[in-house]
Amino acid sequence: MPRVLITGICGFVASHLVEYLLANTDWKIYGLMRWNDPLDNLVNIKDQVNLLEGDLTDSESLNLAIKQSKPNYIYHLAAQSYVQASFVYPVKTLQNNVIGTENLFAAIKNHAPDSWICNVSSSEVYGRVSSGYGPIDEDCPFAPASPYSISKITQDMIGRFYHEAYGLNVLTTRLFTHTGPRRGDIFCESTFAKQIAMIEAGLLKPPIKVGNLDSIRTIADVRDAVKAYYMLLTVNPIPGEIYNIGGDHTCTVGDILDAMNPGYSIENDPSRMRPLDANYQIPNCEKFKAHTGWKPEISFEETINDLLEYWRDRVKHSVVIQR
């Protein structure tokens, strides 16, 4: 039976990946979590996962996790993933995403050198894309627009180094905007949905607080994204390759709000604005599609509706705190 280790097991994307693997494989699933990580995203499936405590910034805990799980496959999903927070906590972001990734790859080299590794980078590496360049392919130059994007560029390079220097089976993904149920409320489309659900329940009064509504994004559903991650390591994987992954619905952030807002007033909130923004994020994913046959299947409308219903359910059944 194949064995898989997923770092950041309690996170948004990881929880959907676990659900996909449980439904479509016989893999034995191990998940790396910090001792105080909330288990909300795993509430219905945690008994089917082998949870291991560890931290990316503690190399000994990673060595132990690799030795315990003996993985055939590794999905490196753990990260400080909130771009705006990286402006406030740049050192913490770099420690977690850069030093943490180095620690993980060193442990893999020592204890699971034959495993297949999905190194999860980000479309944020492209940053401030030059005017006229697009859709964005894998050869687009890096132009970081945040400490987070700097950390992900470095993580991207660490994966390439461990493949070239030590022969590890590393494949790197640069996933563009993705969302769906369980998306954290620190991200724009999810905070829109949460605010709407709270207004509907009488827990909050309009207006809806917003940041930059003009950024252009191509939206993917997280459930399509995790299928892509599975196919990455199982459909004729080629070590060292780098792939863009993304959806096929392009719109502005304002269009996302319009798709779920029944007409509530809005108000600009300066605290929701980045000091520097990556305003153009339209991917060219033809390389990955051609190699694996993957394509997005869940519509933008279904994704947004499911996200809104998720927050309506959370508001109905629990106490939520408005950010």
C-alpha cells in the first residue's frame, strides 16, 4: 500500500487533498501538524489519517516524521500562506517557508530519497507581471511583490536544487487563485462570503468591507486543484518539471464580490490593501494539461455558491468573529 505524507494537513487545500485521496486511492495517509493546529477542517476524516506532530522550523521533528511515515509520496503544503500578513511578519514568513522547506528537503534526502515530492510554490512568484505579458507561462520572469512571494521564489529554487544536486524526485507547482469550502476568512472572496452570511443572520450590518477590487484573477476550485496535485505525481511524473495550475474563469476581485452579493453596500477598508499588489494573475496551464490530461471541471458559479453555503452553515452552527 502506497504511503503519503502531507505537510500542513490541517489546512484548507490539504483537507481537500485528503478527501480526494480517501475517495480515489488506497494510500495510507500521514499528515504533519503542529501540536496546536485546529482540526476543524478534518473533523469528519481525522480518524482516517495518521497525524504526526512536527514543525517545519524544527528539523528533528521532520526527520522523525519522515522516518515514521516512510512515504512514497510527499505533498509539501505547509506554509505561511497569507500574503498580506507577510508584510507584517516578513521574518516569520521567510523562516517558515524558506528555512522550513530546506529542513524538510534535507530530511527527505536523508530518509526518503526515492519518494515523489510535490513542492507547492505559488503564482505569486510572478508578482508584478510586465505589461503585455500574458497569459503567464512557466517562463515568465519573477517580479516579487511581497515577502510571501520572495519566500515562494526561494522555495521554488530549493526544490530545483535538491533535484539537480541530489536527484530527488521533485516536481514544483505554481497554483493560481483557488477557493471553495473551508477557505480561510483572511482571503478576500472568503471574507466577502463570511460578511454576507453574517449580515443575512443579523450578526453584522452592512457595508461589506473590501480591499482592492480591481485585481484580475483566474479562479480555480480547490477540488479541481487537488485532483491536479494527485495527477502530478501519478501520471508519468517527470522529476524537475515545473507546472502552472489554474482555473479557466477570469474576472476581477470585484466581479467575485458581485457574484455573491445580493446588493449590500460596500466600503473600502485601507487595512485590507497590500502595500504592493500583484494585479494580474492569468495563467497559461497548457503544459500541465498536455502532459496529464487534467482540466478544470467545477464551474465558477458552483465554487462561489459552495463557499457562500459553507459560511452560512458556519454562521448558523457556531460563533464566528468578524475580522
